[in-house]
Amino acid sequence: MNDTAYVRELAALAPIIPVLVVEDVAHAVPLAEALVRGGLPVLEVTLRTDAALDVIAAMATVKGARVGAGTLVTVEDVAAAQKAGSTFGVTPGSPAFLIDACLEAGLALLPGAATATEAMTLQARGFEVLKFFPAEGAGGIKTLKGLSGPLPMLSFCPTGGVTPENARDYLSLSNVVCAGGSWIAPSSLVKAGKWAEIEERARHAAALPR
Ligand code: 3PG
């Protein structure tokens, strides 16, 4: 099933999806609590650390958190992310085998696209909200503006190079529903347990207009 309604619901919850790289499962709950308190309940946990699946499972217990798995690149990632308690997945790109696996698993998906052809391929499969990745590297705001004319049915979550400085400009675009970024909870702050600072960063991000 292609759960566009759930992805739209997630995108509407907050303007920013924090992209998280967490190495220690002990950090999972306090980090998720800080982000939810700060107004960012949708959390993308990248599958780039050995602890990531345990982190997803722990964060899924936090009230109000909507936890998803990022960096899904293999069929095995899809099954593992779902088993750990992810309610959605995020992919950097959209090879057919991976999209097939997510659809077969019934995992709501924010699939990655960087070009018109990739976006159109996903649109043909029923996806309406796409991750635009890597946002800055793929032309950023200019590319998104260019896509809005011929592909008005598509909405994007730009991720990759989105910063507190340019987030406002991305969010002002008609075809941007939210954006992803790692600046809210960078590894340095997570490792140091700076939950109050992360909450403050989340609060600022949550207040961004769109
Ligand atoms: C990533 O690849 O980690 C995400 O796209 C986040 O990118 P960022 O660090 O530029 O926000």
C-alpha cells in the first residue's frame, strides 16, 4: 500500500524533520523527548550506526514521537526498520527494488528523488510527497521552483544542505511541505547529552513559517 495520507499527516506535523545519527541507544529516549518537547515529533533515525535499530525501538516508546528510518538502501533495511517499530521510511534514492520492498511491506515512505525523471517515476507509482535529496547538491531552491511548474501534484521535503539560514527560503516554496536536516541534533550535541540545547534548536525550527 502507498500510504500518502500518512506521509502527508507527518509532513503537516512540523516544518522540520530532524535527521538523526545516534550511536548510543542510551541517548535515544532523552533525545526523542527533547525533540518532541521542542515541537518536532517526526524523527528520522538514519540506519548508519550499529545502534540505529535499537534506537528506533526505544524512540518508538516516547509519547508523541513518530519515528521513521532513514537511509533505507536494501530490502533487508526495510524489513529491519519495520520490525524495530518504524512507522515510515526514508530513502536517499528510489531504485525500483527498494520501492517495491517498501510497498510490499506496507511501510509508509518518503522516497528520494533528485531529478524530474525520478520524481515522475515515483508519481506514476502513486507517491505525492518526495524527499528532494541531496537538496543543495541537486540545485536547491532553483531546482524545486523549476519542478513546480510541470509537476504541480508533487510536494517535496528537501534534505541535504538545509540549514537554519536557508530553511525559511525552502519552506516558502509552494511545493515544499517540510524539510529535513541534521542541525537540530548534531552528533556532537547528542554525544554530549545537551538535551536542553537540542530542545531549544527544535523550538526554533518548529516555529519556522511555511
Ligand atoms: C544526511 O544525509 O545526513 C541528511 O541528508 C541530512 O543532511 P544535512 O546534514 O545536510 O542536514
